[in-house]
Amino acid sequence: MNPIVQALALVAVGFIAFLLVFSGASKFAAPSTFESSLTSLKFRGLLPSVLTWAIPTVEILIGLALIFTTAVPAALARLAAVVLFGAFTVFVGRTVRFGTTSSCGCFGNFSTEPMSSRTAWRNAVLTGVAIVSFAADLNSSSWLERALSDYGQLFLGTLFSLAAVAAVMLFVENRRLRAASVAEAAAGPAVLAPGDAVPAMDMVTGHGDVLSLERLSGGWATLLVFTAMNCGSCSTVPERMVGWKDRIGSTVAIKVAAQARIDHVQDAFPGVNRQDMLFGVRKAIAVLGMSAAPAAVLLGSDGKVGSPVVYGVEGIDALVRGIEEAQQAG
């Protein structure tokens, strides 16, 4: 085989392998980001939670197989890469065609921009690169062995340099996001107060529908209850919600906004409709000035904040009692 073609094919294998491992690692580094993307793309039921871990696992396994296997396993790994990128290309193309503006979450926190035709073309090119990788002769030795024997230290140095750059990018991006989150939560002047207009801020329902905070209630007053994972005091909220609905549910909608995985919230709140579960709530927490969980705030049917933020189950219960008294007085 032409040595130039063989070299290009080996580069294609290495590039696809690196890209798959990096893509999988970036999803593992920010699972909530990827799960939110899947939910906004209208994946239903437990599928977002399952795919959040299944897709990056498959990506990393294929990437490692491309580097370390030979003969039939290596050919199967290259075929799997072509199928994977081809499926991504078709899915992104159909999604963009139907006007969805969600992010694909393809590279975790590194790809939060909405999908576009550019995303589809990028995946199409990657599919082509994966096809080119079939020209690599890996029948008697693995890609890593060929790289070391044919191109020596240059190839190995490049591989480790790319890995080091990817690791640094993941570390820096996660640090930046944590710092931004802390700064956003500490931004006192941006915090809303009773009487302020509810902003147009998107969240995602348990069914995957994008819903604006200002249109959350659909003309009803809404009690927005915030909960989180690893929150011991949140454990009694599901039981209490049954009583709160009985007391004020005739005129006030109650919705659960959670910083948690969808399946965890569904297990914890079996009596709550998925349409009344909200995710992607970090900005809402910041703008409402919430500093702990559980917490709740009343949003009026007039599109304005109806109460201060209250904390703890007892605080929420007191707010419900005040709403109940207002209903009786009216």
C-alpha cells in the first residue's frame, strides 16, 4: 500500500480514537450537563439517565479498542466508530431540520451551543475520517505498535501531548464553571424580591419540554419547591407535598425544581407528574437568591414573585399555611 495513504490512515485511526476518548471523558466529567441535553432533546423515561452513562462508556471502549487491538477486533472497532458517527450525523441532521435549538452535549461542558447545520457537517466529516481509518493495515499489529515502530517518539509524544492538553482543558473548564456558579449565586443585586417580574428563564420538564419560568404556571399561582441530592432535610418533602396539595392545590400549582438526576427525583416523588418536575434550575436558584435546600417561593398568577424565599420543610409549611389563610379569607 502507498506509504502516504497508510500514514494518513494511521493518523485517522489515532484522531478518531483520541476524539472518542475525549468525548466520553468530557461527558463523564459533566454528567448533569449531558443529561440535561438529552432531556431537552425529548428523550423520555429513564432513557436520559441510562444514555448519560452508556454513550460515553461506548465511546471510550471503542477509542481504546482502536488503539490497542489488532486484526478482526480492530476492524470491528473501526466499523463501530463509523456506525456511531453516522448515527450521530443522522440524529443531529434530523434534529436541526425540525428546528430544535438544544445543545447535543457532545463534549460535555465544551459544547453547550445549540445544534446547527455546522454540527451536522462536523459529524459528517468525522464519519468520513472514520471511513478513511479502514485503510490502515492493522492485521499484524495494533495502532499503538505501528505508531511506535513506524514513527517512533514523534507519534508517542504527540499522543501524550494531546492527552495532556485534553486533561488540562477539562480541569480548567470545570474550575471556570464552578467559579462562575459561585459568583452567580453570590450576585446579590440580581436577586429577585417579592413584587419583581418573573424573568424569562428556561428550564426543562421531566418530559423534556423547555418551559420558561415566567410562563411556568399557565395563569395559575405556582409554589416552586427546590430540592437537591444529598440533602438530608429534603427527605420529608415528598410526604409533605401530599398534604400541601390537599390544602392549596385547588388554586395553586406545585412544581418540584431539582438539582438531581431525573430517575432519582421520580423515585423520590412518585406522586408528582413528570411535567411538574423541573431541571436545569441553576440560574433560577441564583436569580431567586436561594442558598440552601429545601426551599420554596411563590410565583403569582400575575407573573410576579409572590413571596420571599423560605427554607426548610417548616418554612415551606408556614408559607403554605399563609396561602391557605389567604384562600379562606378571599
